[in-house]
Amino acid sequence: MAKLTIDDLKKIKEKSTKETSLRYGKANIKITVHMGTCGIAAGAREVMSALMEEMADADRQDIRVVTSGCMGMCSSEPNVTIEIEGAEPIVYRDMDQNRMRQVFKRHVLLGEVQTDFALARM
């Protein structure tokens, strides 16, 4: 195995900081992908993958992505909750990769609630 240089370590630190700030850093937007057994069976992993691709493209440090278990609405899975500081949380239903990309670009980045997919306002 090759030895790591100082530059290699700096790159690893930058990458780790960016990845952990999504979960633990200061954020004013929180995106929860509900990944209970029913959500995963309905496609929540693919929804999470699409979200993480959008996050990488957006390169935003003020957005935190978390997962949770089932929220008890199995018939509408996969569900995603968007919480933006100063606004009421929105739960989106029947999410797929394309819907997740649209919700991220329009609701998360632009503030436009996508009422076609909204299940509830909390």
C-alpha cells in the first residue's frame, strides 16, 4: 500500500467534512427519507440515491439529509419529508427518482412546494 501524502490527507479531510456536515452540521434545511421496510420495498433506496446525486451537484452545506423508519403510511411509500427553517414541513408521497429530483430542485432549492406529490403539511 502506498504511503499517504499531506495532500492526500487534506483531500480525505475535506471529503469527510462535507459528508458529515450533511448529517451533523449547521443546516437550515432537513430532508428525511423514510426508509422503513415498506419504504425500502417501495423504492426508498433509489430515492435516496437520486437525492444524494442532487446533493453532490448542488454542493450545499446548509442541507441535512437523514433517514427514519416507517411513518405509518405504508400505502404512500416511499415518503420524503422536507423541513425548511421558517416554513411548515411537507411530506411527499409515492416518491421515485424523478420526483425526488424535481422536489429537490424546485422545493428545496427554489422554495416551490410541489403540491402534486404532497401528502400533508405537518
